[in-house]
Amino acid sequence: MPLVKATETDSHGHFDFGVLETGHYTLIVDDEGWGHSNWFDVEIESLTQKTVSVTIDISPHFPDCKGGHEFIVNTK
């Protein structure tokens, strides 16, 4: 699978890939402190109305959506 984009988190754990084309992506979250990676399937779909960003909690350890990482897709 070819690498499309890579980024690192800021001091708050947020990261931004910028504008992405619609399609299916595999998001890999890797932290040297964990000693392993987590993989997430992400589907980017076109929206009927313009959106500045979409935030998705991708934390496998916090099912109540607290304390997870944010995946932000900018559409501008």
C-alpha cells in the first residue's frame, strides 16, 4: 500500500492531513511509546455542502470517545 500522506501530532495530540481526495484510506497510528501500531479504515466521501473540517475520534482504548486522537479532513 503506497503512502499518501504522513504527519505528526501537535502538543495536543491533533494532526491534520490537509485536503484529501474522496476514497478509501488506511490510517496507521504509530507511537514509539506503545511499541506497536494501530490501523483504521477511513472512507472519505464527497459532501453535498462545503465543510471546513471533519473530526473523527479514533481511540480504540476509549470507546466513550474521551482521550482519543482526532483525524481532521480540511475541505478548503
